[in-house]
Amino acid sequence: MRLLLKLRAEAEQKDISLDYNKLQGFVYRLLQESGYPGIHDKGGYKYFCFSNVFPFGDMETGDIRNFIIASPNRTVIEKIAMHLATVKDNPIHIGDCTFSLYGSSSFNLTIPPAPLQIASATPIIIRIPEYNYDLYNLPPDERKPRYVYWRPAISFDAFVKQLSENLVKKYNEYYGTAVEVPNLFEQFFFRRSVHTRLTIDGKSYGVAASMWEFSWNHLSPAQKQIISFGLDAGFGERNTFGFGFVNIVKPRKTLPPATR
């Protein structure tokens, strides 16, 4: 389930769309105020993700920006929405930016019949564990102790297999199932690399991430369930830091033939 926030800029302000640490702080504050005070300290997957602030760009007073929080846990989204309704007149602070809540709405993102296309809206982070270095024939100069972040110097097969493993594992842990899908992804298109930073316990770490598009001409019931889950839980790792938020790409409308 997803919650769309429409935010009105209360002053001239700089673009905040890529300030993942500040956006994460805002989301955690919302969760704490909505009845989930211990979620920051919870071990393992936390099963939520969030978008950039969009559209991108510096803001003038009165400009409207959008922000989406998603979770497969419907109750989480509903509680955040109820909390926002009680404080709708209060200012919203994200980093140095101040907004007012112009509006909000919750919705379910339903996968349409195939063909399906999904694109990453925020970069996807994937780690290759050291025990898989030989499996993916990692070049010697790319190998580091424990793990490496995927980058184009490593095979695309490694990215897709680790992404699939990550998503299936999250799905099974969330639902308590043992689903196996050997070929979760059908077609994939690498768009670009992104070098970004994670802030953990006050320390900043550089990471490699990437932007992708995925498409399917056919979806089995298991594929559809897991991909649907990923739309709300996020693709890849560090979803609660603002990474791996994906969207369904709407098909382009076919224009009618020109007439005289």
C-alpha cells in the first residue's frame, strides 16, 4: 500500500529530492509519531520504502512537491495517514525545508496484465557476498573482504540473481512462506550507475548503486505476488534509507493515424 503526500513549500528552498538521510529522518519521525517508536532499532528487514521528493528542483513559496511512503503492511500506512490527519495544520520539516500538508491519499498499486514494465525511481543497491565471488567470476581487482557493491565491472547476471534472491527472501520472511522462483526477472535494462552515500550511526559511507528498468511479457502467479510485494517493500537493499523504490511504467498511448 502507498501513501502520497502533497507538500506545499512555505518558503524559497533548495531541492531536497536527493537528500536521502533527511528524507529517512522524516519518515522515521512519522513512524514514531504514528505508533511505531521502536522501528528504527528493529533488526532485519523493516518492510517499507519511500520515494524522492518530486518533481525535482529548487522551490518557490507555494510550489507543490510529492512524496510517497510504501509498505506491504497496510496498517502501517493507515496509521501514518490517520496521524497526518490529526496534525494537518502543523508545519512539516524535512531537513532545512518547511512544508505544509496540501493533501494526502492512500492507494494500492495493482500490477496490470502483462506485458509489465517497472523502473527504479531511486537507485538500487545490491551487495555481492564474498562466498559468491567465484560463482560470478568477479575480476580480482573487484574483490574485497566480506562483500562488494554491484557495479558494471561485475556481471549483470550477478546483479539479477542477487536482486532476485534478496526479493524472494524478504517476501518469504514477511509472509512466513518458502516460495522459490528460480527466474523472477525476465528482461532487464541497465540505465546508469549512481555513486551515493549512506549515513549509518553518524558515519558516512560511499556505495555504488544503479538505475534499472525491468519488463515481463508473461508473469506466473508467484512472480506477480513477489513483484507486487517489491513495489511496496522496495527492490534490493537499504530500502529504509531511500533506495530501491520502483514504479510501474505506464504504457505510451498509441496515437491515431494522421488524417487530412
